[in-house]
Amino acid sequence: MGLGRDSLAVVVVLAFFAFFGIIGLSMYDVVYDGFMSSSVNSVQITETANAFYNYFYVLDYVTVFLLVCLIAGSIYSSYKVRSSPIAVVVSVVLVPVMGFMGYFASYMFQMMVSPTVLGSALGFFGKSYLICSNLHWVALFNLIVSAVSLYAKRDDSSEVGSGGSLEGLV
């Protein structure tokens, strides 16, 4: 069950991070438009406000970096966890459930951030939208590589010269 929770956590964190970034952009657009139409505007303030839009381009790359870090962390934690190979079998049984959960998160993300609702955000968050519209594949990939890293562990105590018992050698 641990691998399933890790995969679901990756999906949920990515969906929320991208969604709140896009909501932040749409809120900034409203504030920016209201501020530019006010009488308090100056050239230096306009340049600063326009430069702040670059933050949203960087936030798109942060989503990609977060995807890589979360999957790498899931691989590392599943490699370090002491677990029997039966956990892989349980995880394989849970693959359809995790796929449905990832697909549901992708569908909800697409409905909340559709081009008719937040069309201007797609120009800033192209990579995030691509990742979050395919969260079921992200969950499946994370589950597969985590299961492989969990099952790839070897028990070093059975090797010769590792300090293990000599009962099997005699």
C-alpha cells in the first residue's frame, strides 16, 4: 500500500501546485489590470509589474522540477524501505485503482483549468498543463519505477564475504 500512497501523493501535489499557480496568475492579471488603469501608475512601477510576469514562466519550470524531485524521492524511499516482495504484488493489484485516481485528478484539473475558463494561463503554464492533464501516466510511471526499485533490492547478507553465516557453504 505504501507505493500506492506515494504515487497518489505525487499526483495530488503536482495537481495542487499547478492549479494554485494558475489561480495565482489569474488573480495577478486582475490586480495588474486594475492597477494599470489607476492614476497611481508610473513607468518604474509598470516595468516592475511587467517583470513579475517572468515569475510565472519560472513557476512552470518549477512544476517540472517538482515532478522529477517527487519521482526521485519516491524511488529513493521505496529503495530504502524494508519491505518484502509481496508489497510489489499488492502494488500491481492497486495499479488500476491508482490509474483511476490519476485519471480523475487529470479530469478535474482539465475541468478547472479549461481554455474557456483560464485561457491566458495556458501560455504561461504549458508544461504544467501537459503534466497535469496526464497525471494517470505520471502515477503509473511513478508506481512502476518505485516497484522496480523496491524489488531490485538484494539481501547482501547471503553473499560470500559479506559477514553472513557460513551454514550454506559447508
